[in-house]
Amino acid sequence: MKLLLAAALTLVSTTVFAAAPPYLKMDYGPALFWTYQVAPGNIAQKGIAVRLDDGPGGVSKGRAWMVYDHDTMRVAAATTGDFVDWKGIAFDASHGTHTSLKGERHFVNPVGPGWASPEGKWDDARVVGRDKRMFGPLPREWAHYEGMYLQGSKVVIAASIGGTRVLESPGWIDHGSNAVFTRTLNIGPAKKPLLLRVAPDSVNVALSGNGSIRKEGGFWIAELPGAAKTRLFISRADEPALAKLVKASTASLDLEPLTHGGPARWAQEVTTTSVAGKADGAFIADTFTLPAENPWQSWMRPGGFDFTPDGKAAIVATWNGDVWRVDGVMAAAPAPLRWRRIASGLFQPLGVKFRGDELFITCRDQLVRLRDLNGDGETDFIESFNNDHQVTEHFHEFAMGLQTDAAGNFYYAKSARHALTALVPHHGTLLRVSADGQRTDLVANGFRAANGVCLNDDGTFFVTDQEGHWTPKNRINRVKPGGFYGNMFGYTDRTNTSDSAMEPPMVWITNAKDRSPAELLWVPKNAWGSLGGSLLNLSYGMGRAYIVPHEEVGGQWQGAVCELPLPGFATGIMRGRFAADGALYTCGMFGWAGNAAAPGGFHRIRRNGKPANVPLAIHAAKGALSVTFSDPLDPASVKPDAFALKVWSLQRNANYGSKHYDEHPLEITGARLSADARTVTLDISALAPTQCYELKVNLQAPDGAIVARSLHGTIHQLAEK
């Protein structure tokens, strides 16, 4: 009977676990970068939750935690019991929420500097938000977070405090209801002692090693000299009990051995097989099967990728913080794919880029450089290359994409808050991080939800944006440094709400065409035959790839979008890179609103030998609209009734989106084909500048194949001819 009962309980437990949402099952590793509300009114915007007890399952399966805030270099809280409430866009998909600690709080430090300034002051000197709260990191000369070392389950936080390097590792002693939390610190050479705010004086603190402690202003302050090796013991236990534990402690105070890497944590590879796409069209879409079933229950929602410097593998980052290396992507499908987890615990990474042989990841809280210190293929040091990011708890402020220019500078886009006025200068911006990581500059602003960046050879950028408040429909923007792109809820001093006070988009895209455009990229000139040199746009919302024919008239860029003749993918595709084999590799995910709702995907789009019959160029002139196709057309099919054109306008205001205003058709009175049978010119006497148009094409190729295409575009100016 006992055996039957045990078996039944095991079955129930297994069934419940299998039914649990992915974010509850996932092993996030020993620490998780995230925004945490640690107490009412107290939020660690750039939190690092570190599991302190030993055991499997990673940070979320522990019993005790310490939460750092690398903006202020404070320990924000220490808790036991349960981890968090799992609220937030990347966990339970909730909007307007943020993650809060759920367990028992043993001590909480207020928002503010964890270390005194070089002058011995505690006054917060960070960016003041419009709500009068402080955001972003402390000045670099005061306190600067450098990164996190990992060795097994041990975590070491590295920082520069007043120019002195400091290493710190948290720990705990299970002492019943009065758990004892420890902070082991190694201080580098210093001209004068450093002052550390340890904990409120409502708890007890003891010290072993170098330095001294005192109560001051409601807190325990530790005074730590240069070259100090110190352990602080923090607990609600009484002083005699704490002193006894201090005396019994024999663990080493030296953290340096933990900064060289340790045994591999994730040596086990997971194998999947690529799936070849159908070869019956102009493009072939292969699928790289994701390792959805893996030992760590990692939630496979790719947010970015790049190829390794040797071109033989790809590095894929997933939205809930993992980074994977996948070998085999360059092989013809079907082929085995070998996946290996190389990092975990990052804060919503949505961009990946190699610069030389160095790997960088865009996270919501920082731009990290992943370092393998002992050559075993895993990340041992998550280096904070730049953490200037101004982070609030708002769910919508994604940091998306990652590109570099010839000088080695980095670019990514930072979303604004949803339906709320921006609080910090970074909200709704295109940002540049200097090649040395020492500074962040604002390139352009006025974006709402810019999903990635495309760099152009002329020093401009392409950045898409999503329909919403002050954004009547989706936009493709050709971005100039210093430009404002329309979102009055972004961080701006603009008061003029007229369309003339913003930079117009190159293309307005209505929802039915693409509800959420993502990143643009250029087809290499030597790839994809006649499509070489073309501009493409990827779609998070529809899971499709579009070609973007465009032109410049009178200094203003305008164009259209048209789907590639390729079935949509099951998930949104956001990031794309062409490889040496001439194929387009693309990855994406579903995490918020979208039509392509599979969790994630990784694909290769190859050009087949068959005609694509897609528009490569478009030209709007007085009385005529011309479209140049990638392949010849059948002249007999080019007639006015083979085309249909309608136009409409939008209304931009604080409301969400816009309906179509004054939607009406335009008469096409003539249609003619160029001598090379590729350019169609339509006579349209009423053609005029318009925010939006749809041109439907129903033609034939010389072999009789139907060429049915739909172009959605924008005309700002008409050329003379």
C-alpha cells in the first residue's frame, strides 16, 4: 500500500511539474540579473539575485538569497523562503507589472549608495527622473560595477569603489529563523579606508578579518582599509550567538581563487536536427530545431544571435537569460545540431554581436562581454562592458538589437514606457556605446518600441517602431543623428505635436501588413542574385521577411514593403544576419502581442534558382508610379486592370494607433513595361503625396506563373518625372 501511495504521489508531482509554466521550471543558474521590488517603494532596478544555499535547480529553487543593485552597488535585501512572485512581461507575460521578492525579508537597505563617495558622502548623485526618483548608475569615479565571476555555485561581484577594486561574495549560515548572511570582501590597494553601508542597525552585524564596524545614522557602517580581507556577518540573531558563529567560521577570506573559472557546469550538449525547407519556390526556409527539451528546462525564446568569428557556429541568446552555442548550422539540412549552454541569468538579452573575437550581449541592464577564463567553453566572467543603461521597473522598456560600426562603437535601441510619459533620458532612444565602453551617447529619440538597429554606410540608421500612442501605425525610420521620431511619450522637450515637428518615417505600415516590424538589414551585393544590395525588414508580429524598395526625392526618403514569396514562420523573426554561404539566418520569439505565437525559432533562408518576382525599386513621379521587379514579366499581362491602387491617411495623437481616414481608390489609366520587361510604369493622374497606399499587382511571368504581389508604401514627394 505504501509503495502504491508513493508511486501515486510521484505521478502527481511529475504531472504538476510538467504542467508548470516554463518560467517556473527553468534553471536560471546561480544568479539572475533582473529588476526586483525588494520592499514597498524600494526597487533594485538592476538587481542581481544570488542563491546562497547549495543544491540543484539554480537561483529560483533555493532557500536563501541576497539581492544586489549594481546601479548603487548596495545590497538591497536578504531573504529566505520563497523567491519571487513571477510577475512581469518575460515571466507570466503580464503588462504593467514588475517582479517582487516573495520570501521573508531579513534586512533591507534603502535605495541609495552602498558605499560612501570618495569624499565620504552618502547623498545619491544619479540621474533624477521626472518622478523625482534616482535612476542609472552612480558616477564612475564613485562606484562602478565591473562584472560577476562564477565558479560552480559561487558568485563574486567585482566593482571599482573610488578607484579601488573590490571583490565581494555573499553567503549564509542556516541558523533557523535567524539566518546569518555573510558578505566576504577583498579590498584592493587604497590610500584611505572605504566606507560600506552594511545593513540597518535593527539587525546585528559582526566582523572578522580586517576593518571595523560602527553604528551611524541608523545603519551599520564598515570601515575597510586597503588590502583588507573581511567577512561581515548579518543576522537578527542576538550578539552572543552571532559572535559564536564568527568565532567558529573557518572559511577562507581570499576570493582571488574564485576569479579564474572552475569546472564546467553545463558540459552536456543537447542534440537536435535541422529540417530542410521545401525547394518549390524562390526561397527555401530551413529550420534549426531548438533544444526545447534540455536538462535545465531553458525556455528557448531567441532574442538575438551572431556567428562565431570562424563562421562555424552561432551564439544564440534567449529572452530569459541563457546564451547557447550551436554547432552545425552551416551544414546542409538535415544535419545534427549540437547545442551547448555557455551562460545564464542575463536580464532579457535581445542582441548579440561579436567584435573581433569578443562576444557582447545587449541586456536590459547593461552591455555585457562574456569571458571564458579557463578555455572550457563556458562563461566564467560576465563583464559589465557598459552599464550606463537607465532602467526603471516599467515592463515595456526593452533594450533591442546590437550592431557595431567601423570604429567599434555599439548601437542598440531602448524602448519607451507604454502609454506613460518617459521618466529618464534613455526612454525611446537610439543609443551609442563608445568603443571602449566608457560612455553612452543619445543618437536620436522619439521612439516607442524600436526593435533593433540597422547601420547604413552613409552614417544613418534604419530603426522600426510599433503602433501605439503617438504612433498611429508601424514605422520604418531612416534615422539621422539628432532626429526626433514622433513619440511625445518618449523623453523629449518637444511641445509641438504636429507631424511637421517630427522626422517622418520612410514608410508607414498598417497592421494588416505587418503589426510589429523588427530589424532591417541589407542583402550583400553578391548574394541572392538580382536581390543583391536590397533592403529587407523582418517581422516580429507576422513572422515574415519583407523587401523594402525605396527612393530619395527632394532629400526625403520614401518607399514600400512587400512580403518575400515565402510562408510565414511560426514565431516572430527579429534578428537577421547573412553568412558567408550567402544565406540569411534569422531568429526570433513570441513574448508579447503578435500573430506568430510559437515560443521561438531559428531559421535559414536560402535563395533558390527560381524567379522571385519581387519589387526591387519604386519611383513616384507626377502622374506616374513605377515599380521595378527582380525578374522579367510577361508583357501581355501588363494592363491597367492588373493593378489596383488605394490610398489613405492617418491621424497621430495621444490615442493608441489610428484608423484609416479618407481611404479611396485611384484610377490607373495606363500601364506599360520597360524594354527589359522588369519595370512597370502606371499612369495615375491623381497620384499625390500620401501617408499610406496599397498597390495590388496581379501579373504573369513569361512561363505563365502568377505574380501576385501587394505593396504598402508611403509617398512624401513626387519627382518631376
